[in-house]
Amino acid sequence: MSPNEQRRFNRQYKKHLQALKLQGMADKTIDVYSRAVRRLAARFDTCPDRLSAKQIKQHFSELVDSHSWSTVKVDRNGLQFFWKHVLHTDWKWVDIVKPPQVKSIPAVLTISEVRLLVNTARQLRYRVFIVVTYTLGLRLSETLNLQLRDIDADNRRVHIRHGKGAKDRFVPLPDYTLAVMRKFWSHHRNPTWLFPRATHLNRLHTATTPMSYSATQVAVRQIVGDTGIKKKPPLTLCATVMPRTCFSTGSLCASFKTFSVTHAPRPLRATPI
């Protein structure tokens, strides 16, 4: 873009981010909707409002060839939002892209396959992450964002904050999972996070943020690949990267008796969990 065109795009992009926040969009939605605008602008090296219907059709045609239908749909929604809230004009290109309606049966794992996942993980934090995610039935981000205040050991439940749709909920906390959490926490003793993120400046016990979403996603994908399990997980923006299970939490917990952090001593009352 020319300097003037770049400044013009920056002003529109800033308005786009502001509108997304004012509409109460989640951080992940803001990220993917804004990426759709950047992608379109970069493709033609100009502001999106200068593009013709033919150019937009060309853009989506290329996008369908290079990306999943999920990405195509998100980009379409992001651009529709941009046209409506920034350009204040109707988005006339909805009919250009119509993702196919696919209703497939989700991939599920057996108990032995879940045990294989846990045993394949080389790092303790990822072993515990898999156990907590599966036994509580959480999404990747929900597990990573668990704080000690969310774990109600007395009532055996966990408070999930800002889940899908920005909704809170309670999930049952099995005794086995609580024991795993306590043992894992005793390794780092972070005052806030169950899964703290260590940096070159902060150790685990002083970390102020949870483990990285993207790094955990990559690590778990690698673990799934190392197991040789061929079942493809249902990948969505909010879902965990692991396949689903088709059995009860009780039977899953009972199958982990050989897991190294199962028999954890009950901590003192001063312990947050």
C-alpha cells in the first residue's frame, strides 16, 4: 500500500477493533475477525472497501483451496462485521460463500487410548493437563485458565469461568482428579494458577499467567501423534485438540490407578486446593 492508503487502512482497522470490543466479542473472536480483514487487505494491497465483487469472489475462491471451511466461514463473518460496523454498508456478498452443512460423528477414544495418551506425555504438566481435561470434560482454554480459587475441594466441584459463550458453570470433581491436582500443585506451589507458565524472568511458583494456549496445543498434538492414534479430533476454535471419550468419568478415573501422581498425601489445611 502507499503511505496514504496504509494510514487509511490503519484508521479503519482501529475502528474495527473498537467495534468488536463494544459489541462484547470474546478475545478469540476479535483475533479471528480482525485477521480476516488483514488477510483481505494484504491479498490485494489495498483497503477492503475499494475491492469489487469480482475481487472478493477471487479471494474466497483462493481461501477455499488453501484453508478449511471453518476458516472460510469465520473470515466471511469477520468481513461482514467490518462492512456493517466500520463501513456502515450492507454486506452484499453473503451468498458468495456457503459452507457445506456437514454432520459427522465425532471421534471418540477408548479408556486404553486415553491411558496411552497420558503415558506417552513426557512432561508432568502435560500428563496432568490431559487427565484434568478428560476427567472434567473441559476445553483446552478452560483447563489452562483454572485457578486455585475455582477448585472447591469440600464440595467436590470446579467452577469453570467464561466458558463457551462466556458462560460460567460447575463441573463435578472426582476424588482421583483432586488428588492429581494436589500432587501437581505441590511441585510448583503457585498461589494463583493450577497450570502456571514459567518464563526466563519468573519461575513456576511466581508465574503470573497460565501455560501458553498455542504451546499446549502443539504439545498435545505431538503427543497424539506419538501414540499412533489415527482418530482425528474435531478441531474448532474453542475445543480441545484431543478426541472425545465415550465413557463415564468414573470409569476413566478408575483406569488411572497406575498414574504416578494418584496416591498423593492430603495436604495441610493451609494448602489452597
